[in-house]
Amino acid sequence: MAVKPVLRSDNSHLICEAIASGMGIGLVHDVLLEPMIAAGRLERVLSDWHHEPQAIQAVYP
């Protein structure tokens, strides 16, 4: 099924606020969502689904 997002961003905090304001569902790291879930602003859906792990790279001068 093709999905057409209404919002795309590389800012996780923006995505969290968009989700909490009712724009839909999204994929954000748990550490950012837990306070909103604990406060009752969000609830977990599709809890059996998990994103594939991804490698990241960091460069430090």
C-alpha cells in the first residue's frame, strides 16, 4: 500500500508535536515519546510492529 505523508521532517521534536496535535501516526524514538505517553498526550499503536535497525555514522573532529 502506498502512503503519501502530509508532513516530512528530520526534526523529531516537530514530528512528536505533530503527532500529539492529531496529524496522524509517526515513527519517533521512544525516548522522545515516553514523556508524552506518560502524560496521556499519546498512546502507542501498532505495538507489535518494529522498524528495522539502522546503522548511523557520527564524525567528531
